[in-house]
Amino acid sequence: MSKIQTEIGTVYSVNGNSVAVSMSDSVKSNSPIIDGIVYRIGQIGSFLKIPLGYTSLYGIVTQIGADAIPDKVCEAIKENFDLLSNQQWLSMTLVGEQIGQRFERGISQSPTTGDAVHIVTIQDLEIVYGGYDENSSIDIGHISVSESLNAYLDLDKLVSRHFAILGSTGSGKSNAVGITLKSIIQKKFGRSRILLLDPHGEYNSVFGEDSEVFRINTDKNANHLYIPYWALSFQEFVKLFDGNISEQNKEYFRTKVLEAKQKGAIANNINIDQTMISADSPIPFSLKQLWYEMDDFERQTYNVNNDPTKLALEKEGDAETLVSNQYKPVGSGNAAPFLNKAAKYMLPFLDSIRTKLQDRRFDFLFRPGEYAPDLSGKVAKDLFALLFSWIGSEKPISILDISDVPSDIMMSIAGTLLNITYEALFWGQEIEIGGRKQPLLIVLEEAHNYLRSGENSIASRNVQRIAKEGRKYGVGLMLVTQRPSELDETVLSQCGTIIALRMNNSKDRGYVSAAIQDELHSIVDLLPSLRTGEAIVSGEGVSIPSRIQFNKLANAPKSADPVVSKQWNQPYAQSEDDYKKLLSLWRNKKFEMEEKIDE
């Protein structure tokens, strides 16, 4: 292909990576046809190249028209308008170079004034996008300018250096997540590990036999999701209960939890130095027994003043059924029974513990199947079995459906799940199943729900820790959100790759702009005009910032919008029985699919 066909102008000035280009008067059309293909000159986000001997520099168009005119030229135009009034200008940012048939990100040299600027042809793009290693890259769609060019992501850099998928509702975000994970699964890696936290239950059926699904209110197609209360840190454990507690009594409660965990370690034959146990240690203990003992101490009355061996017990309670001991009421004046003067006045807090233990919504915490301790603190299964079920399955992806977690403890539960997983891989980093030997990708769907900026929650702290340290220990993050402005800036800045779909909110676009290469900020202005499923990808995971169109997922997540005109046009006669069924589903917190299975 001759240079005359593809040349469109010359370099006028160079400022770092930014190049001002003076368009040639010989260009007859902004849509030239070269070898039967129509090219558009000066499209924002499109590529141009500057040949320099054996090397060609590639850049992305960031401005065109009056905004792209250099300042000195603008001054000249003001003095003599006719001198340059017909001249066309554009600005480009250099992003990489081609040496022979190999493309590399970054540039080793700069152009000079007068160097020719050319259109990037399909043949050029094949070199730019064709340099991926088939074993370490995934195919997620095609380059927007050409359906014949597949869009690849570098899997190694994508996972180890974290990435984010951002986009407004309806932009194709869930499809992008599904396609990305599906592409990883299709590589058929023997030891891939993906853990997806799904707050809306969207992905339960997306990956079919390739996924293991864990749910709180489960059916026969999923496993029970248990998060044992004894695996929570003390701070998050206390937050589960509604009763007020003073700082002094909180420390007293911490001491009692510690004592219970020390007993639990003995009951379960856990090989640990007792001095190493803290109230945060993930060691089983019986909360029922702890409640029973503390509740009993608060209620005690004595037949002999200040003599705890002379209890005025009327009726014995039961720890298993959460029934308190009953004592004779305190006598008037100096008459027996006498008050327990050492009581901490914690009955309201202890009552809130009993209420939570009886609340069936919290069974996944307080009745976690074989992970539930008996009154001595002994469990049938320890935490290693839980970890094995989550990240030790032969299936490449495990989905933790936390859609039924009560909203007031969503952050605590999400944070605890992350804490359990990351702590285990952190301390086991050198063994065969540790993160360094078998990396783990953690996917946080709707991350803004439990990772809000400025909040010092366990979820936020753990995600920040993984974002900062995870790459060293083989734990990668995939953040998915429609509101990047609500995310912690520290976490978003740690994402090496940004995949931005259509985004209408200017505040959200500002956060995306702050997270990508400075010279490419103008490309963010394209986000509101992207088609559904189209995205701008920038960062470590791609060899060059790209505008791509994601493939369409066959088994779309539940978040796909219903087609209103089609659904309203369906013939259907409603009856009162239908609403009776609806009420039953609501009360039992089940979908129709689950009810059919149960039947």
C-alpha cells in the first residue's frame, strides 16, 4: 500500500506524548476508500501512525478541529485569519510502537516536526491486536472498528494487577462480567479458581455445570452458604446484635468470648498455643452456652448476701433452647434474696443476642449446619472444610449468593467472606494450594454496595488490603459497579485495567478519567455515546487502549431487562390464586423455580 494513499498530514509540534498534526491539503475526503475499505479520518479514539524507518509510532486521536489547534497557531490566525483559516488540525497521544511485525506498548523515541502521519489500516491493526499469547489471553469480543479483529485481554496482568468493569444500568455490565469469566472458563485451565460474591443472585445459572453455587435459602441446585459466627472478627461479631453496650462492657464481653474460644480450642483438639488465641481468632465456641452463662450471672440472686454459692434458684433454664434460669426476686430492705452486686447490667444486650439466635433469617450464621458448635464448643466440621468447598472445588468458579443476607449486616458478611478467604491464602502462600501456587480471582459484583468511600467497614478494609497486597500473594480483584464515584478511590486506583462501558453520570466519568492515563482523558467523553455492550479498555490488560464490543452471552444473567412491549402483549388471564401464590413465594422467600423443585 503506497504512502500517498494513507498519508493524511504531518507532525507540527510534539509535547511529551502529545502530538499536534497539521492535516494535508491533498486529503480529498475524511472518508477515503483504501483497498475497498472505508476509513474515517479523525475519529476520536481512532489510531494513527508515524513511520520512523524500521519503527512506526502509534497514537490515539484525542482532539480534532479548533480545540486541536496549537496555541501559537491560534495567535497567528488572530493576526492574519486568511493565512491558516482553511487548515485542519488534530491532536494524538502516542501509546506504542511497532518494530517489524511486533507491537509494544510505550515508545522508545519521539517524532519530529515534519514527520508524515498515516491512517492505520486493517493490516496495521492486525499487528497491534495480534501479539497476544494464546495460552495467557482471553477473547472477549471484537474491536469496534472491525468485526474481523478479535479483542483480547492479557489474563496474567488482568488478574494479578486487578481490574474493574464499570458502567451504568443497561450498559451491558453483567454481560461483560459473564463473557469475561466464561472466556476464562473456556480456556480449560486445570487449576483455575474464581470466587464471585453475588449480592443479587444474578449469576446462579449463567455458567451451568462449570460453577458451584452457594446460597443461604437454597434449593436442590445449590449448596448451603454458611458463614459461622465464630469466624467473624470480634468487632463484626458485636455489630450483629442490636442491644446497646458500653465500652467497658464490650471489653468484658471480649474477655468472655476469648475464654470461650480457648475452651473451644481444647474441645476441638486444635493445635495452638493458648496465648496466641484472641477474640478475633476463627475458633469455634458455643454462643448459646456463653449467652446462658452471662445471662445467668446477670439474673442471679443470693439467699446469703454476697455469697454466690447460696443461689436463690427457682427454676433451671436450658442453654440449648435459650431458656434463662429463674431466680427468686430480690427481697425488700435487708431481707433475702439479695441482689448480685457484681452484675454488669447487660441484660438488654444479652436479650438481643437471644433474639438474633432465634431469628430464622440468621440461620446461616447461628445454625451453620455441621459448622455449628455444640454446647461444649465442638464442631463436626472445621473452617478448612468450608474453605475447601468454596475454593477447592474442581469446578473453576464458585458463586457465593448473598442476596438473602439482611441488608443491615451485608457489609459485615461480605467483609467476613473476604477476610476468611484472604487470611487463609495469605498464611498459606507457600504451600501448594496457597495463592502464589494457585492464584485466586475474587469478583465483587455491585461493589459499591459494600465498599463505599469513606467507610471504615470490614469489607472496605479487606478490599483495600487485597488491592494493595493481593498481587504479591496470588489474589486478584475484579470490581464491578455502576457507581464508581461511590467506591473508595484507593481501591479503584489500584486497578491496573479499567473496562468502562456506557456511563451517563458526569461524576462517575470523572472517577474513570482519574483512573486512566492522563493524556487519554478526552476519550472518557465518549462514554455516554457507547452502544450497549461496547467499552473502552485501558491499562495493563491490553497492549493499547481499545474500544471494543463484547460478545453476547447466550445464558444472560437475570439482570437482563424484560422487553416491555413483548411481555405486555402476551395473552394472560390473572386470578386471585396467582396473587395467593405470589404471597406464598414472598413469605417463604423463594422463587417459583425453587418451589417447583421442592414439590
